[in-house]
Amino acid sequence: MTVPYWVQDAVFYQIFPDRFANGDPANDPPNVRPWGSKPTLWGFQGGDLRGVIQRFDYLLDLGVNALYFNPIFQATSNHRYNITDYYQIDPKLGDLRDFRALLDVAHQNQVKVILDGVFNHCGRGFFAFNDVLENHSHSPYIDWFHLNNVPPDAYSPGDADDYEAWWKFKSLPKFNTENERVREYLFGVAEHWIQLGADGWRLDVPNEIDDDSFWAEFRERVKSINPDAYLVGEIWDGDPRWVGQGHFDGLMNYPLRSAILDLLRERIDLKDFAEKLERLTERYPRENLFSMYLPLGSHDTRRVITKLDGRIDQLQLAFLIQFAFPGAPAVYYGDEIGLTGGKDPDCRKAFPWDESDWNTSLRTFVKKLISIRRKRVELRRGEFKQTFLNPERGGYAFSRILGSRAVLIAVNASPVRRHYKIPVDSLGWQDGRILRDLLTGEEVIVSGDRMLITLEPWTGGWIA
């Protein structure tokens, strides 16, 4: 089973369902908070699946062609990682008809949809755990969990000591995935939503199910229904153990995010940055490298513009690098308009649909990156090659090369306007050749075996 062919052509957009758009106020809870109010751990703001459908033109205009949804199944929280029913769309988000309609709209527009798979733990209201709370040692589901004490204390304040739970949160009891009935239940969930038309799973904390046989069977069961289903694991350290035939097609490439943001925040120097990128391209088999999910922001991190202290120039440079790196770049909803936010829940603000609240020039820049990437096959499928490094003057360049086609990504990671002479003979660009920056349209000329380029502080160019 190979990785899905479509992933390296994908540009993902991550949606936190309660906060993207409210398309059907009829399914709002009675205590719904005003749209755009300060995010809290408890409050719902009314986002739903119909809202995504109604705003689909926005997504198509931006140019994304794949969506990743945080959990959409029935749960008691706004983040829905404490699922109570894996076979039901949360009523506050809509119902199965809305989900089918969303898939129809997406697939008619050649947009893929992947779902968040929370298979390490569930919520306290999950039927099997609830049965344990009710029936104690008489429960037929007593061995579905890791219990240290029966009956377990699931509701008093404090850590989960009576049973294993994710980070000891009592609201997130951990499944006993060595139990065949548990495994069969979870595999059945995974198969069910793929059969209904989902295009893959983003697997939540999969390293906490530290069982190769579980993930090998999970992969086989999902791929037997749809060989092109995408399986991406939330592995923060990028351990290559988790990619390949027994595990996932790709990982959420948080190490790339860290390298980019550390460079821009001057926590590492350019030489270290170049070495980190080189190692990331060498760490995985090619098919898995090109199937990595490349985030700059997510529901688990401070908003990227906040992390960069509001520096739009640096955020644009971060996007410029991200969208040219091997893998599938991802935009966390709102990052493209400069939405701010600290640690969760503050990074989960409602999307502001009043365009006066947008940084429209930033959105235009991201839209252009997406458009160019989708037009230039070498930016999606070309080999990565470091082309230039001048740490003393903040200069760095890498290329994406496919046959006779190449795009050179040049970066000025310094606070000073710089002129660079970048060797390009390895790209087949000869003396006198006139090139263009695909982002600005400006001409760049090859002189001898070098390309002469001027870059403003904290900017870059895509040259071809």
C-alpha cells in the first residue's frame, strides 16, 4: 500500500468546527455565547457544518483543496476530544445529512476532507465508561479501560488516579487497546466514516497507543476501503518510526514549524536552520516526506502572528518557506488574515467575517503562494536541494527541482536590505538568462554562473 498520490498536491485548511462559521442557529445550544467573544474552556459559539458549506466559496477563493476538521463527533466540550458517541455528528454541529452535504460540496469541488481520529481516549459519557461508572465490577466493559480502582472516582477534583487518562485528565479515560473488543470497536469507527466518504484520518496522540500491531491493522482496515485515504499522525518530534507500511503516510511536521519560527525569532542562526531543513528532508523515505502535513499554527499552539509579536513581514516569510517545502502545507483557520491568540483556548477564536477585521494584504499574499504552488509542479513534486547559504549576511536559498524545471526559494533572514549572488549553474540556468520572482514579477538576471538578487529585510522570493 503506497501513500495517497493526491497529498503532495494538497493545501490543507484546518477548521475548529465551533469557531469557523455559524450556518444554522437552530442547532445552537441555549447558552450559546456571542460570535467573537473571548474563547473559554466551556463556551460554545455556534459554528457548525452548515457554516462551512455556506462559506465554501471563501475556501475555494483562497485556493485550498483539502480540509482537516478537529473532532466533529458527539461530545460535551467545544474541542470534542472527549467523545461520547463516535457514530454521531455532534448535534450542535448538525447531523449526518449536513455531513453528507459537506462532503458533496467538497468533492464536487475536488476538495478532500480528513477527520480527527481520537482513538487513545474517550469522554466520561462514552457508553462503555458510563457503564463502568454505573455497574462497577459487574460491568461487561470493565476491561475496556485501565482501572486501578473500582468503582473509579471520575468526577471529584484532581488527577485521574483510579484509571489511566490522557495527561491524568479525568474527563479523558484511556482505552485498553490490547482488548480485542476495544480494537474492533475503534477499527469499526474508522471504517464507518471512510465508507461514508471521508478522505482520511488525522490521528490524535497516536504514540500513546504504543502498539505497532494496532496501527498496522488500523492502516490495513482503512486502506482496504479506500487505498487513497490519508493517514497522518500527530507526532510532535517527527520520529520516523511512525511512517511507513505499518503506520502512517505522513506526520504533522511540527519540527519544520519550530525551525522556521526559531529562525525568525532569532533563537537559532541560519546555519542551524539550514541543517535542520536538510535533516528533515533526509529523515524519511521520499514518499513519506512528500506526505507530511506542514503546519505553522494549530489548535494546540499560540497563533503564529502572536508568536511572531505581530510581525507581518516575518509571518509572510514563514508562509513563503512553508509553502515551498516538501509536503502538504496547512493553514490554520484565520492565520491567513492575521487572527491573533495566545495558548488554548485563546488560539480558538471565532473567525471574524467582517472583512474590516482582516489583514487583507496578508490574505492576498497567502492566496498567491497557494496559486503559484498549485500551478508549478516542481513546488509540489520537485526534489529539495540546498543552493546557497551565507549566515553572516542572512542569506539562504533552496531549490525544488523536477527534471528541467526548477524554482529557487531565496530568503533574507536579516533586518538589513541585502544583495546576494547565488550560484545557479546546478539548476541549468546560464549566463544572461532572465528569470522572474513569481511573487512580485520582478526580473532577476543570471550573470556568469550566479543570479543577482536584492531582498528587503525579512523577505524572500520564488525565482523561476
